[in-house]
Amino acid sequence: MCRWFAYISATEPCLLEDALVTPVHALSKQVHEHYLPKLLSRDPSTHAQYTTEAEVTTRNRLFNVDGFGMAWYSPDLSTFSPPSSTKPTLHPALYKSIQPPLHDSNFRSLCTNTSSPVLLAHIRAATATAITPTNNHPFTFGIHAVMHNGYISSFALIKRALCAAMSQETFAHIQGGTDTEHFAALLMTNLCPPSAPHNPNPYSGEESEASFPAAWEHYHSVEEMHAALVQTISTIIEIQKSEMGAKAEPNDLNICVTDGRSLVACRYRNHATEQPPSLYYSTTAGVTLNRQFPDHPDGAKGPHGKGNGNGNGKKAAEGAEGHNPHARRDAGDHGKHVIIASEPTTYKEREWTLIEKNQVVLVGPDGTVTVEEIGV
């Protein structure tokens, strides 16, 4: 299975290097290394049945060597465009490569020199489609970015019917062959129903790959995003039943979608007992993943060794074990944020909460987090 990482904050940007490269459990190192706390359950009331090591391995411990992609949100397009009170402040910038990320000097340079309040990153384990940057996640539709860990079962057999359920504008926007990009197109069909004819880029006034329908620039509430996600999953399952009948198999759908202001993510598998791939969330790990603050994502095993987390006279979060002599801010000054990731990326297991099977996490514009049953 693939692995992904998402960070969102209205007030606190993250440095891409701190989030994606520095930690020993960083996403860029999950090509072959994995950290999966809390997945092995002996409580049937929680996971429907005992979770075995074999099941955890099947859905999580594969080599993710088939490409990398990331979308970080930037104000630059809006800053250099005519003033408008109706246009979003942030737009996604994309970088994709089929190289392992740590062997990619362009990725390294971007991460060292880029910060963003919203970041989506993904490493790919391909299923049945070509290994090419076009097929790497995330996929963008206007201000919206979508990524996925898992698969749509029997995708090749239902692909034609799936495309028939999309709007013309989302279907025409598909560039690759993955099940995820088709999922994203159907999701956008449900979130932004067909509107006016295709419009050029609202800032440049030119037709290009950056042009998209005006509706794709509109924000939606987390409730609307959740409803579109449920409708998309339900449509896929209905198509599978229609096309495959009793032979329809379950899907793994760990989906993340953001518009740069809100974020919705789910951990889903439509099977009575089997678990989806892993997915966690945290509202505090961003402090540990930011070099401006005391502590280190690797704790006592970090480059500056063990400490009480305090560094350079700055106050650390409670229970901090690492040391950062270059800290410039107190931990309590870090802005409200949410991280959702396939695997925890800091040494503090207590910072991370396992998202249970068939739950959805809703992150509002103010950073409020709600976790509930997905409702499919």
C-alpha cells in the first residue's frame, strides 16, 4: 500500500524539510521503513475481531518505490493577481517524481527552502497502472487536492461505468490511469456539480493546463465535503455490485481531500471484519516537527541527544525527551494544526491517535477537529 502525510493550519506554516525529511519516521523514509503503533488489537469490540500480524503486514508493510508527489499551498498566485474578495488565498503547487524522494535533489532543495500552512505528500506503491509522474498523487482540481492509500477493487472492470458517472469537465481533467485520479474526478463531480462552460485560468486569462471551471475555486464546508465523499464511495460500491454482482470485492479507501482551508480524511474498508490500511491523526505533533521549537522528532535519539525538551532557554511541551539547542520559540506558541498520516512521524506515540475503521476526520477552517463514523 501507499503512504501519505497531510498537514493543515490556518496560522502555523511547516517547513517541508522538517515534516517530510528530518524525522527517522518521515514519509520520505517510509519507502521501506514502517512504524505502526496501536494496529495490533486484542479487543474485538474495537476491531471486530483480533487483528493479526499477517493482516497488518498485508495492508501496510510493502515497499513504496513507485513514485512520490506533494502539493503545498502557496499565496503567490493570489499575491501576483488582480485583487479579488472572492478568490481563494491559497492554491496548490505540485511536485512529482518517480525517484525515491531521498535520492531526488530537486525534492531535497524544495523541502529545504519551502514552508506552507497546508501540505499533502504521498509515496506510491503501484497496483496495475504505469509508473510515471502523471500517476503520482496528489491530484488537483482547482484549489482541491486529493490523495489515497488503498485501491478500488476490480477497477479495470468498472472503469467505464465509473467514468459515465462523472461530469464532462472532471472526466476531461483526468490525465493518468489510476483509480485514485478517477475517484477524485467523481468526488469533484459530487462536490462541484457541472456549472458554466470551461473557464480559463481566472488570473492569467489564458487557456492552459492551469485552466479550470470557476466552481473549482469555491470553498465548501466540511459537511459538504463529507457528504461528497460518502456519495462517491457509495456510487463506487453500487457500480461494483451492478457490474460484478456477488463477485464484488471490498475496497481500501484511505482518502484525503483539502481545499487549502478545510480538510476531510477517512479510513475505510467495506468488509465486516477486515481492517483498512493504517491512518493516524495528531493535533500536537507539529510542534515536535518544527525546528523553531524545543524537542526533536526523534526525541532522545535525535542529533542533540537526550534532554528535557528545553533548548536555548525556550519552554518545551510536557513530556518532551529530545533537545534542540537552536529553538527560538516556546512550544506553547505553536499555532493550532492537524496532521493526518499513514504512520506517526514523531517518537511520541501518545501524540498520535489511530483513526478507527470506517471513521472520517473533519478539520474545519478554524482547526476544529471532529471524528465520526463515515456513514456509508
